[in-house]
Amino acid sequence: MKSKQTWQNHLMVVFLSAMLTVVSACSSDSEETQNSETAPAIPPVSTMVMSFDEFPDNTTSTTNTGNGINVQPLTVQNFTHAATHIVVWNTLITVGLAVPVAAFVESFNHFATIRSDGTWVWAYSVNVLGNLHVVELQAKKVDQDIVWELYVTRPGFYQDFNWISGVSAVDGSEGYWILRETPESPNDLLRIDWTHDKQSDTGTILYTNIKPDSPENGGYIAYGADAGLQPYDAYYDIYNKGQDNLVEIEWNRTTNAGRVRNPNFFSDTDWHYWDEQLQDYIPAP
């Protein structure tokens, strides 16, 4: 039979073991939370995905003819011409670069861990177009910048393809991304320069074609929005390198009214307008 002292010693061992377990668990939780809190903030999606949704897309107007409501087509050459240029770039990003963009967007749903060399890693998987992709987003502080690398693996097809690289200021105010074409054609394709104002959640974004030996290398589309700009508070500038031609588009995000300037298409340097119903019009002098 065990003595009273023996039982006391035994209970003390159990108690200390339990306390160590609790302390260890608390330390692990604290470390994980601290790591998550001190990991670099991933630049917002708006620094990579240009906003195309705010541009109007309705090409009909509802008018009252006296005999009920009638939907009539409008003369929308100016608006349609502007929209056509935007669709080309929208397709490139949403379709041509669906995998890397989706892989980046998914990163916001996960926490980072830190490696011994100071690299932060967000590791996760994402389904894109019905296929599983394994992703690692890496970040490391270098002087006053954060260097970003996004690696994508599609099991059985390619492994650790460095689809996106980038650099951002530590304060998140500006930076750039480099997107590569595909694992089969791993050349640089697109450079994205961006700015971001955290207080107003606004900024600018510029896509530039950097594909080597491409006739459109140097072509670009720039987007910006600022509620303080009136009467047009958003814009696209689209430069076609092959034609050496700049298309300028400005519109109001609330009213949908806007204007476009394209010397090659209109054979002049004038602005060509559409109203709130997207219908062509000539403003009063």
C-alpha cells in the first residue's frame, strides 16, 4: 500500500504535467496568433484584378410611349465602342489568367506560417475550372519592401510553377505584380503597377503587356476611380501598341454617362459622349 507521501508526490507529478500541458497549449496558441498578426498584409484583390464591373453594360432603355412600357434600342455607338475595348482586357484577365488570379484570391481565406529564414507562407489548395491546384504564396521583408512569390502545382501536370511575383511597399501604398503566361510558356506576360489608399480604399491599377517579342509588348490599360473627380469619376486609358493609338474612356459610376476619345476610330481628337441611357449625344457648347 502506498504511503500518504507517495500519493501526494504522485498527485504533484500529475498536477505539474497537466500545468505544463496547459502552458504548452497556451504558448502554441499564442505563437500561432502572433504569427498570423505579424505576417505581412496581402495586398488587396483590387491591386491585381482591375474593376470592370462598374462600367455600364446595359444597351437598351425603357421609355414610356403612352401605351404602356416599351423597350427600345438606342443609338449607342460611342458607348459600345468604349465597351468593346474593355471586354478584350477583361477576357484576358478573367479567362486567360483564371488559375493564377483564383489562386491569389483564395489566399485571403488562410493564415500564414513562418519559416526559419523569415519567409511567410500561405499554403492551401483551390479548385479552378474543375481542377485541383496546390498553392503556396510566399512573402519576405527586404528592406522597406515585401517580396511576393506565388507557386502553383497541378498534380500530374506541373509542379511549383512561379506564376506570380511581386513587390509591395511595407505600408501597402504601392507595388507591382509580374504574371507569367502558362507553365508550358513560362515567359513574363503582364506587369501590374498599382497604388492603394487604405483610408479611402481607392487606388489606380495599370496592366502592361510585357510578353517578349509580342507586337503588343508595351500596350497597356490603366484604370482609376476617385469620387472627387466630376462629372466623370472613373477612367480607362487603353494603349494599342501595334496601332500606336490611345483610347481614353471616362464615365460617371453613378449616372453611367460618359465619353470616349479614339483618333483612329473617329478620325479626330474630340470627345464623343453618351448620356445616362448610354445614348449618343452632343453636349451643348
